[in-house]
Amino acid sequence: MTATDTGVLAHGAEPGQSGTATSLPTPGDHRGSWIPTRSLVTTRLLELRKRRGLMITTLILTIGLPWLVLGLRLLFHAFAPKSYGPAGSPGVFTSLLDPMSAFGFIIAATIGATAGSTDLTDGMFRHLVITGRSRVALYLARIPAGLAILLPLVAVAFASLCLVTAFAGTPNPKTVNVNGVSITANLSEQQLRTYLVDHPGTTGAVIFTGPGQIYNVDRFIDRHISSIYSLYSANQTSQFNPTAGEMTKVGLWLELDILIGFLVGLGLGSLFGQRTVVVTLLIVLEIIITPIMSHASIPYFINGQRLFFGVAMDQLKPAVLSGGRIGVAGGGGGGPRHVLLGGGGGLGIAPMPTWAMISVIVGWIVVWSVVGVWRMATRDA
């Protein structure tokens, strides 16, 4: 590590002095630029990688979990195929995505909090400041350094899940289960309408999850066929093996979740100057608060619930992760229809407008990044 990167000696300090003066950038010197240099990013990356305990935990929670589950399923099916089904299936795919997302967010927040506070806890912040480097650059350098560790690991774990699902899974069924009723798969909207008209005994079960009577089935189907078809499509997507397009959407959603966790952790780590409190707060937010806000409708606080980024991310969930939940015929709940990642949403409350969902996600990223930069720029060296 060079003196420029570490700032062990300040420019103009006499030998033997502590070097408390700040080194001033000279003409042609880019130390005052807010854009981080490659060497600065590399230094931050090495600082994180040298924390062996953190790196081992990251590997276990990102790659180790899916590899362990999928590896055991592959072995069990290989040695006892009659007792154990194929390793890959839509159920396994969606079941593994929930812990991968939760643990991924937590480890991303941990790495972010570590990156935001490591200079203070290691006593190096003062030495970095006296080099004359921009404090904004010192903060921004942590973003590519942390993401260079997180995103590739998450991508490898998710690619492994996709490969097992695609090549060691079950064939798609010929029917779709909608509210306990089996309907022929791969129907168009018009074909589904014809099917419901020809099978009036199934119409009520498909449309209603509670008691209800229809005096004119044809008229009701014509009026609500778009919503009914959305329900049918959402259930088909969740029950069938995900296509390459659906896997891509899920992968993008997962990486976005990891990105938010890291940036929020980084901003809070810079604000608090240590990671323990930050990690604790974000674990509580991810495991306890977000599920409550996403699925429990609190009177007079619905707009407050929507300010939590986890609620917006649940609404953004691709259809394959939403379990076929979608509001139909006044049933309420559900997420947006074919918005952004094409999901039906994983919400148990009424969804927010798409612009509001995007604003909440972007707001969390921008606000906590600005807070982190501000705290680093104003912190006493």
C-alpha cells in the first residue's frame, strides 16, 4: 500500500512528526477529485477480503445454502429415485429464493456496514483524510469494492439454482390449479373464457375464495375475464418450471435486493461509525418489520407501510415468486399487473402505484447514500 493511498505521511510534515497537516493536491494530482481511482477501489476491496470471518460467512450464506440443499436433493434422487423426486422443481425454486433473498440482504447489509465503518474502527480514517483525497471519493470507492464481492457470489448461487431447475427438474403439468380447480394449461384469454362457460360448475370456485352467487355467469365472465385470466396466468407461472425470461427477471430482482441492502448498510455504517447496531437494525427490519408491513393492513397507516423499501420490493416480485397471488374480481390484495419485472406481486395489502413503488426504492438508495457521504464529509478526523 503506497503512502498516497494510506496517507501515513502528510505532505509538508517534517520527519518524525505525526503528520497532522492535510496534504494539498498539486497540479495534475487527482486526489481532490470526488471520482475514486482504481487503486483506491482496489485498496478498499483488499480491506474487505482480508476479513476472513466475514468472507467465510458471506460464502456460506450466499453459495453454501443453495449448494447444500441442491446437492443433497441430487444425491437423494440419484440413490433413491422412487423415494425422492427430482432435485429441481418450481416449489424448490421458489422455496430457496426466499432464504437466498433474506440471507443475501443481511450479508449485503453486513458488508456495507463494515465497509462504511472499517476505517474508523481500525483507526485509519485520520490517515486517509490527511492525504488530501476527497472524502466523497473515499466513500464512493467502497461501493464498487463491496459489490465486486457480493454480486458475483449471488450470481453464481442463483445460476446454480437455475441450472438444477432447468436440467434436473420435473416436466410441466398439463393442468393449472386455480383455487382448488384444475384447468387446462396454456389457454389464451378467449380459450379460458370458453372453458369457464362450458364448465359452469368450476366458475364460482375459480373466481371466489369466499361465499358468493352469480345470477348470470356469462355476463360476469365477460366483465371480469381480464382479471380472471391474470389469476390463471399467475398460477400457471408459479406452478410451472420458470422460463429463461422468468429466471432473468428473478435474478435481476435478487441482485437489486442485494444492492439495496449493501447501500443502506454502507450509509448507516458511515452514519453510526460501527456495524453492530446497523446490522441488528437491518436484521430486525428484514425479518420482522417488513413481513408485517407487507401483509398486515394497519388502519390509517397504509401509506406509511408503503414507505418501507421491503414493501416496494415485495410488490416488485416477479410472478414466479408471488405464488399466484393477485387481486381478482374485487378480491383485493396482490401486486401490479405486468409491471417492470412482470410480477403479480407478493403483497398482502393493496398495491401502490408503479411510480410510487419506484420512488420508494430509489429514495432509500439515494437518501442513505447521501447521508453516508454527508457523515463522512463532516466527520472529525
